[in-house]
Amino acid sequence: TEPTDPSDPTDPLGTERAHLSASRSALRAMREDVQALDITDVTANWVNAAVLEAQIEERIKALADLSHTPLFFGRLDYLHAVGAAQAEGADGDRFYIGRRHVHDADGDPMVIDWRAPVSQPFYRASKKDPLDVALRRRFGYTGGDLTAYEDEHLSDPAEAARTSKLLQAEIERPRVGPMRDIVATIQPEQDEIVRSGLGGTVCVQGGPGTGKTAVGLHRVAYLLYAHRERLARTGTLVIGPNASFLHYIEQVLPALGELEVRQSTVDDLVAAVAAVEVRGTDPAPAAVVKGDARMAEVLRRAVRSHVTLPTEGVVVVRGSRRWRVPVYELEEIVRELLARDMRYGAAREALPQRVAHAVLVQMERAGEAPDDRVQDAVARNPAVKALVKAVWPPVDPTKLVLRLLSDAEFLAEHAADLLTADEQRTILWTKPARGLKSVKWSAADAVLIDETADLIARTHSLGHVVLDEAQDLSPMQYRAVGRRCSTGSATVLGDLAQGTTPWATASWADALRHLGKADAVVEELTAGFRVPREVIAYASRLLPHISPGLAEVRSVRESPGSLEVRAVPDAAALDPAVVAACTEALAHEGSTGLIAADSRIPALREALTAAGMPWLSPGEETTTASRLTLVPASLAKGLEYDYVVLDDPALVVSGEPDERTGLRRLYVALTRAVSGLTILHSEPLPAELAGRPPAGRAVQESQSA
């Protein structure tokens, strides 16, 4: 719909603009009301005041009006009135759908949160099942100004179903800066995952461009809306593959008004618990063995090996009386605690109480009437404490892992029938460290320490964890994440075809078993919305070689000319050709990513600098003035750019330890483009990628001097 005169009362666009202006004023008033709160009369002490002040500051941030972010993006007109229970306190048949709730001075909603039940038909309603919706209206914006609208009369059988041009434009809108939310473009199959309940774990297998990351983040936002009180107590966490990725997605939840969700990598999580600095790296074979789930049993055996059966009884002196617990009874207590398979630390704390209980039984038989205070005193008796120290000594997780990796006999004792002799030699340090401070711990070592720490004392569990790019985790890393949601739920996101670690996940069933969520529901997203059809079809030539049987992504976006492959016969001319291709890409609106094998990054950095072309590193935020990012292939996963220039695919493949991993890395690099992909190569293309494309998917190929 073209904009018309907003002053005309019969002009629908003018009416919608007036509602937008009034809604912004209402949001500003809500924010001012919070800013005006005086807490001096309602707090009893400075601690309460500090807590309340922090909560008020968070509320003020959540009510921020982002000028370039539409306050509402849709409207629903129902055939029948909807009750207040479903519409955030509003009765009526017309609702504006936005990123957050906005109400007027009387408390009546002006914008309904997209997560409210009344908003769900905005994503789910169709001609076949209108869900009592008469009209669905989508709004188009330029900057923060409402400039267009588009209507679907779902209850009108005479109006044919059609693709929304505004929806398509929003999907294809150029992206500069961090990842943005997809709240205005959520599709029905995505919405089903977003609104799935808190009680169950969901695993989302999704190829490039299917929106799995955004779906996971929006699910967190939905769960915080639907179960805010519970998750406020238990906490939520988003886990990503690296800091660059986390920086890229960090603005999605704040844009939806959610500021309380922590973000971390697996490495940072376990390093914090292990209290070690990761300074070393493992060769791939060693990392694979250390990441194998069998290591959990090796560690369990090593921890429990510290327990020894008592060799003599214990005598407790109280006043003039002496109470003796014979060795056979102590043995029985220790064996019972071992049989219960309690955590080492919990059992160690229970042992003195069990011994004290045995003493109290003797006291009662002798006619005394001891109470709990007497039992606690006996448990603290020097003789009992000495027994506990000898039988069930404290274990330091870091020292135990240090010994396991440096003492061949100790490792062999506890890895017997679990790890082969070759596997044991693979993880043993060739030069044992002199002490804890001199150890160059690897990321895999930190996970082993984290596992050991959990064997001693239970890891705190959160209410919900989102695990993105999960296909790259080892079984031991899955266990580390699973410990952090053992009493909660998880959203697992990934693509088996993009697994680029030597220990990459072979199947989601295995991954979920290691995570401790074997009963999770696995959903597959196969409709692509980000990557053009031509690009994803070209990249999908690799699927039979990297993940046989995995469904190919079906892109809904056809963009002729979005893919170009250029051969550069002279290798010396490759760098200038790449710079020229970047210049061409930057002539378009939006962001550009130059992706190359890690070994090529220094040369390309020099070429860009020599050409006077500014560039950013992954994780640095693009701006209108600086839109080119130089991306090592190893860091490309999870990122996306409007236009991508890919340097020499063969080098991306050869830069990995094996061909399958290299082809998976290439698959990732090929699928980062939203609008256009240009491939330049001086080396022959990998055989799996070369060859004639299927009919109707012609690739423009040219020679570049």
C-alpha cells in the first residue's frame, strides 16, 4: 500500500502512524514512571535499597525505545472478541503485535507482546486455518518511520493466498551490525519450536539459513515471558561456539526486552569452575580421546580410588566414658556409602555423621538419651575426624587430573579395559609438569577438571540452557553442558553437516544421550529464508560427501545472479582480484564478508591495507562507514553477511586435518551469504564442488585476469 496524506482521517496509513506515535508516547511515559520511583520510603536497609535500585535500572533499560526498531510490526483483527486472559489484560477484537507490551495511562494495552497467546495467530493463521482472524496486517518501516502496510483477509475465500512482499523485504533487508531479531518474520514451523514448553528439551537440526539460532534465542525470550518467576530463580544461559559469535548475537534478546540471560562458551564455563588458565592445545588425536565419554568413567574410578577401608576401630572419648566402634562396623558404613554412588564430597560429609550415629546407638543401649547436638559433637570428635581424613581424604580435581595425565601407572590402573594402551599414551604428557602453576592446560583438560569437580560436588543446574552450534562438541563437553541443566531443560541447535571438529557429532541421538536429555524432541528445519536458492543449491553438492542422508535445505528465495564463480589462472593475480571483488560487493547496501582459509588471512590483510580498504575482524561491529569483515574460515560458523567473497575453496579444504572436515568447513563458508556470493579461485575447485549444476540452477562462471 502506498503512503498517502496522513492528515486525512480516512487514510489508514495515517491512522496507523498516529497509533505508532501514541504508543511511543505511552512507552516513554512507562519509562518515566519507573524513573520517578522513590525507593527511600519502601526499603528497610541499604541491601534492599541496592537490590531494588538495580531492578529499577534493569526495568528502565527494558523500556528503552529503540528509534530504528519498529515498536509494532503487525495487527490482528479477530472475527470475535478475545478475552483479557489471552491478551495481557485487554478485551477486544483488534490488537497490535510488537516486541514488548505497551499500555496507556489507564493500563489498557496499546501494543501486545508477540509472546502473548493472542499474538500466536499472527504466525500460525493461514487461509486453510484462519484461527478466527479476519485480517492480518503487516507494517513496513524505513528507519523508525512507518511507511507501508499490507493486508491479508484470511476469512475472505475470494482473496487468494499470496506471499507477503513486506515479509520478503524484511527477510532480505541488508544487515549492518550485530544479528537482529526475526520476531516479525517467524514462520509457522519456527513458531511451534519457539512456543514449545519449558519442561521438555528440544533439539533443532537446521541447515544454513533456516533460522535455527534465531529460533533458539526467541524460544528463550518466550520462556522468560511464560515462566518468568521460575526462570528468575533458576537462571538461563546461552552457550555459543566462540566470543565472536556471542558478540554477533548479543543484541537479539535485549531488543526483545530481555536483559537477564547470560552468554558464554563451553570453554569459559569449565575454565571458571576449574580455575585454570587454558594456555595449551592438544593434538587432534589427544583431544579426541580426552573428549570421549569413556573418560568420565576413568575419572570416576580415579576419584573413588582415594577411599580406603579402615584397618582398625575408632574410640570416642566423652567425659569419663569411652565408646568404641569396631572395624567391621566402620567397614560396613564405608561400603554402604560407596554402594550408594553418592558424590564423593557428599559421602565424605556423611561419613562422620554415620560414625557418630553408631556411637549414639551404643549410648542409648547404655541408658543415655543423646540428642542431635550430641551426634554433631561426636562427628566433630578428633578421633572421628582423623578416621575420615584417613579413609575418605579430600580430593582436589585439578591435582587429580594432573596426576592422571602425567602418571602412566595411575592412568593405566583406572583406564584398564576402557582405553587401549595406545590411547593412554596419546593423552599422557611427554614431559610431566613440575607443578600446577607450570601446566599448560588445554581446553579438553579443563573439561576433565570440570567433570572431576562434579564427581566431588554437584554442579549448579539452571532452568534453561540454549546450546548453539552443538554439532562441534565432544561427548565430554556435552556432559559439561548437561550438568548445567540437569534439573532444567535445554534448546540444542546445530547442523550435522557443519561439524568441523575431529570429534564432531555423528548423530543427535548420541549427542542428546551424552547431554543427559535422551528423551528430547528432535525437530528439523528444512526451509531456508536467508541463503538464496542458487547459493544453497551450489553448497548442497557437498552434502552427499559430508553428511549422507541429511535433507537438503529448500530455500524460499530465488535470486538470479546471486552466485558467481571466477577462475583466476595466475595465482599472483588472486589478491588483486579478491580486493576488486570486495569493492564490487561494497557497492551494494549492507555488510560484506571476505572469507578465506586461515593461512591466507595475513596475505589478504596486507592486500586490503595496500588498497586502502578498511576491514574489521570477526566480532567487531560493522557500521555504515566500515562494512567489510575479514573472516578466517575457522571463525565463519554462525555468522552471516549480505555479500560474501570466498577466497580459494581448495585452500579452505586443505587447511583442515582431513578431507571430510575440510569439506564441512567449505560448506560453512559457502553458506554465509544472504544476498550474493562470489567465489574466486586459482587452485582447481574441489572435485566434490566442481561439475555441472542441476538444470535450472546455472552458475555464472567467468575468467578474471
